[in-house]
Amino acid sequence: MLAASPRLRATLLRIAQSIPVVIGVVIISFLLTRALPGDPAVYFAGVAADTESIEQTRVAMGLDKPLFQQFFIYVGNLLQGDLGQSLLSGRSVAEDLAKRLPASLELTLTALLLAIAIAVPLGVLAATRPGTWVDHLCRVVVTAGVSLPTFFTGILLIYIFYYLLGVAPSPLGRLDFIYLDPDHVTGFYLIDAALMGDWETWRGAAKQLFLPAATLALFTLAPIARMTRAAMLTALSSDFIRTARAAGLSRQTILYRYAFRNALLPVVTTLGMVFSFALGANVLVEKVFAWPGIGSYAVEALVVSDYAAVQGFVLSMALLFVALNLVIDLLYTAIDPRIGFSSK
Amino acid sequence: MTATTSRRNFLKMGAAGASVLPFLRAMPAAAQGSDTLVVVTGATINSLDLHRSGTSRASYQVGINCYDRLLSFGTKQTPDGGFSYDYQVIEPELAESWTESEDGLTLTFKLKSNATFWDGRKVTAADVKWSFDRAVSVGGFPTVQMKAGGLERPDQFEAVDEETFVIKLDRASKLTIPDLAVPVPYIMNSVEALANATEDDPWATEYLHTTAAGSGAYKVARWTPGEQLVYERNDAWVGGPLPALKRVVIREVPSPATRRALVERGDVQVAFDIPDKDAAELAETLDVFSTPVENCIHCLCPNFAFEPFQDANVRKAIAYAVPYEDIFQAAAYGRGLPMWGGEEEINDIAWPRKTQYYTDIEKAKELMAASAYAEGFDVPLSISLDLASWMEPTALLVQEALGKIGINVTIEKIPGANWRTAVLVEKRLPLHLENFGGWLNTPDYYFFWAYQDGHLFNSSNYRNEEVEELTNATLHMPMDDPEYAPKIKRMFEIVLDELPRIPLYQPALNVAMNGAEGYEFWFHRQLDIRPISRV
């Protein structure tokens, strides 16, 4: 069956290739968290702990054991799907990630869709009408997007739309406290609420999502718009477009079928990059909007040397990026049939 | 009810008790009714069990609001018109009455006969014994705190009959009774806990971590770590007057700017523990309570392990060089109490007290000239990044001031995770900022932690034989003992002369309210929601 489907085989090969990467990430994340200065036993023993109670805490946390033994315990648990117990949240890391990763992804993906919806048409328009007001608008938006830090945009949006105008809901996380969380299916509130047919909660979740997603979109649309504009300009000035024009094809066909499709490749590459740094920029947006996402979780865990949580975060991010790269590679082949997987 | 409460059975519960109804769908008007309160805070509640190792400070509020202790403190009015707990007045909570034996070694408590846990079972002395045994056995912070009151071993506790509980002490101490009213020795439902205990986990730490099982004024209706905790009133509570609020939602909002916007708009009624800057600015429009934290002082600590600081003249020179007023305005925005410019003669035993030092650069220069380090020296001043909001401006001002007397200061910023290890455990920072605050409000308790050799908060490696002796003598002595006051005054005199810690100011705990009243300050610096009501 594998031989019959080269694409499936290539995909499986890709996944197999990522296994060493994941093993490397496991080892490095373990060693790096241990290399962090700071003593979690002292931190978690509490405010008035003495030497004896710090030692008790150390034993309870298993940190008195030699490093390689801790590593084998960690890997053993990992193989059973146990990411360990977060000391900070007091729950298992797997449970925390299952709760928080969808929150971050929902925010990031919404922001990305919003950014694409604005940036791509803007880039295309700017490229087809260079020097006009659309082009200038594009330049202004791009400059503003990269130069305004997200926490500043976030606070500014809250100040205008919530504090002054009162049109946005209270920036209190994913749902106002008057709603109940929808049943957990995907962890994406918009999807889960829609699955339940609970449109009241859906609207509540969408309202909460809008400002933080807009903040993040403002930040991410800059590189997308720039890349779209540049790629479109290159495509429009190339020989095959001249040929197409000479052949008398309609403007519509030239623009979308030939120019845009060729320009898409660098845009998709940029999207992959933008997605990864949007996840990073999430931290600040999460703090400002009390969004219970994975970025703020990781930062808090790092601050108190919560080993299990940091390792779980790094590992899940590694897996996420392996998956992301795979998706982008597959997208390439869909966009440009000339790019195929080598079957070797 | 726990974090595992699913939507479905939560709704079922709602059908049983109309009080849950506002949670159904969107009913903002009802949810914002007079019996619901929304609180925002920046800290995370990471456990429902205070005794667990790793439980965050913010989680102590569950111990306060959901559980009862045998005793509690009374209430008093503060000078600024707010309320505070009263260390001098002990009130019964779960105990109906208590007696002390002649020699002070046996304490006998009679429990309230109508007190019940949330599951309806009567609170018995066996529950009290189990809870106390747990606190002294689990190790870590609860065990240390119990020890402060002379409660160290399970054999000190005895359940005589269903309603009588006896504590036997090795020595009489004035700290025992107050230590029974701090958050730690709370009473858990031992039957429910034991049913969920395992061989590896005899104290049911896993179960009680996610499930509260108490008799307190509020039950936990929902808990999502990192997001919110919802309290619901226990109508059968007998520990005190029934609280006015039926439901209290504690929401975690990390950004101070967002918390401020929420309370200013009135969408939340309480913003707990807000920065000094916001407190100073909001004070004109909202009810802001800035209560100086009892028995807590922000200090500049010269470490005796660092040679130049062994010179008394150098320490005094620093004390005269520090720009106290500027620090108080820049770091605390004037919230809290000044700790400088007081009388040198010690006439009372109030602590924290104003020191005899004030900013006088000329005097500081003279003292430096008289010291063995007249030509000055280099020293790093260490601060914690976690506490940067007050430490950073303070450190910059200290750096500038000490530069004028020839001490060349470089500021060293230490990440929060390393701070405690470096400053308190290894005690290796030559010059640093520190802010110990004692739960039990007596000067000797502060001295025990901060001035006795080898003790955790003595980050200056200070040792003075007389202070050692006096602290040991006064720690358990009743405060009305005729010997107490003279000994305490002598202790003040020594440490304010020798200056292992240079007091800067007493910090405040800031709470902003918009549409609620009845806030009470507590030494544990957490929100006691029981006295609060909507206006």
C-alpha cells in the first residue's frame, strides 16, 4: 500500500525523520532546565521554611536523586505518556497543556486568519497599484504593525474599546464569568460551543477573542503584507506574465491564476515563520488580556524552575513545529506541483 | 465540588438550588446582583490545600474562606477608616470556649455542638486531632508554622470526647493561642479525607489538593487553576455571622493595567493587591485601602560576611546616606509608613518603629572618614527581579546616595527563582534589599526570624550574644510580664545601633473597591471574603 502511494510514504518518512529531533529535544530540555540557576525546593518549601523543611521538600520532589536517575525516571514516565506534575499549577502537565495549548492556538490561529484576510488583499492591491494611496496605506500599516509592541497595542485597545467606549467586553480571559465553559471536545471554545449549538456561549467567546486576536493580528499582518507585495511585484514583472498579457488573457486570469499562485509560495513560507513568532508574542497578549494560554504558563514555570512544566512546554512546542513544518511542506506540493517529495 | 465538576452536573446542581441559576447562559444583570462579588487578583491559586508543598501564597485564601480554625482574631478599626484584624482579641470560630490550665501547659477546647461539615456530618474532636496531626506531620511550611506555637508532635493532641479537644504543651508560650488562629491549623473533614487516602498518601494530599472538605463559610463551586475560583456560601456555617455574599468569583488577571481598568469601570468590585502607583492614583476616585503590613519592614541589609560592613561606622554612614523620603515616594508612592527620623530614646515596645536615622550626607561623610574605609570601596547591591517594582527604584536611589560617600555600588539583578537561595539560604549577598514580615505580631517573633544567628531571614549573618539571649527569653514570655518591655527595649536599642538591617519603610497592602464594602486587612495578606458585602 505504501508503494502505491508515494505521498503517504514520503509523509511517513518525514515523520520518522523527526524522531531524532524529538529525542534531542527531550535530552536538551531536561539538561537545560537542570542547568537553570535557582533551587525549586527552596522556592516550593514556602515562605518560612527552614533547612529541614527545604530538605523534606527536595526529597518529596525527587530532586535528591542523582541527575541520570532523575532523567531515566523522566523518560520512563514520558514513554507512558506521563509528562509529570506541575508544581506551580498543582496539576499534571499533560492536563495543563491540554487546557492551555488550545487557548493559545485558538488565539493565534484567529489572529493569523484575521491577518491573512487583511494583509494578503492589501499586499496584492499595493503591488498592482504601486505608488497609489493603497500602496502608502500598506506601508503605514506595515510600519505601525512592526513598530508597536503587542502589550502596548493590547493596553491601547483595552483603553479605547473597553475603558473609554465600553463596546468591548471586560478583558477577563476566554469567557466572562457568567458563561460556563463549553464541553471539552477540541478545547477551541468557538468550535466546542458551535458543536453544542450553544450560540450564546459562542458569541460570548467570540467577543472575548476579538480584542486579543486583533492585537496579535496587527503585529503579524506586517510581514505577511510585505511579503505578499514583494512576491506579487516579482511575479508581475516576470516573463510569463508578459507573455500572458501579450496573449490577451484577461486581467483577472493573469492576476489570480498566474501571478498570485506563483507569489503564494514565499507567502506560505512567511506564514510558517509568522505563526511561530506569533506563538512567542502570545505571552504579552496573554498577560494583558488574562488569557489562560501556554505562553504565560511557560514563563511562570520558568521563573520558579518548575522543571516538569518547562520540559512539557518545550516538548509540546517541538512536536507542534514538527507538525507545522510537515503541513507547510505538504502545502508547497499542493501549490506548486513541480515541488515533489523525493522518494528516496 | 471540585475542579472536576462538569458542565452537566453543575447544571443539575443549579436545578437543585436556585442560587446557581445566574450561571445559566448569559444573565449579566442577575450575575451582577447584590449577592455576587467579582474580585481580580494577579496571583494564581494553585491548590485547595494549604498544607501541600508547593502551594502558592494566594491559595491560602481557600484555607481562610473554606475552612474553620478553632480560634480567630477580632476586628478593629484602622486610623484610615478601614478595618483590620485585631491581634489582641481572640475570638472562637469552631471552638465554643476554651480553658487554660494553671501552668499554661494544657489547653482544653470545647467544640460548637452544632458545627457541621459541608456533607452534613458533625465536626468532632477526632477531626480536629486528625487535622492537627496532619499539619505537624506533612513537613514543609505548615509544620514550621505549627512549631512556632509549640505544636510539634501528634502526641500533643488528644480528642477526649466528641466535643472536647486537648492540647498539651512542652512549655507555656504566648504564641500558642495566636498560632491557632493563623490559616495553617484548620479543621478538615477527616472521614471524607481518609476515605480518599492511600497507603502512599496517608494524609490524602492528592484528594484535598483538588477538593476542599471543610466546614467553613464558603464552599468551592468551581476551580480552574490559572483562571478562576468560584466560592459559594455555606448557609449552615456556625463559625461566625453568615456572610452577605452568596457567590464570590476570584478571577486571575496578570496585567495590573487590566485589573485597574476593570475595577475603575466597575465590572469587578474588588482589585486585590494592586501596585502602590495604582493605589495612589485611584485613591481619589475609588475606595482604596492601603494598610501598612504589620510586623513587616523593607530593609537595606549590609552583610556581616562582607568585611567593610563589619565596621560599625560604615553601617551608620550608610544609614545616614540613604535618601529615605525619595525612596518612600519613588518606590512606594507614599503608601505605607516611614521608618526613619524617630526618637533615639526607646519609650515603647511598638514594632516596627521609626529609627533614629535620617538623611544627612555630611554626617555620613564624617562617619565614613572615621571608619577604616575612608577611601571607600566597591560593593554589589542585589535585588530580586520578582520584586523589582519596589527594589529597582530603591536600589537606584541607594546607589546614587552611596556614591556620594565613596561607596561605589553596582546593581546586581537576580532572577526570582534564585533569589531565595542566594539571599536567605546561602546568605551570600554583600548588600541587598529584604522584606521579612512576621504573621505573629510580636517584636520577639520578628527578632527570632530576622536577627537570630542562622535563622532564615537573618540574611546579614548577624550575631549578637545579647540579642540571642534576649530573643530566646522573650519569645514565649507573656507580653504583660514586667520583664518583657525592658528586654524588648534593649533589643531594639542594640539592633538599631548595630544596624544589621537598615529599615527603609513599612510597606502597605493595597486593595481598591468599587461597589463593595467591609474589607478587612489580615496579617496573612489574603482576602477574607466573609465580612465583605455589596453596596
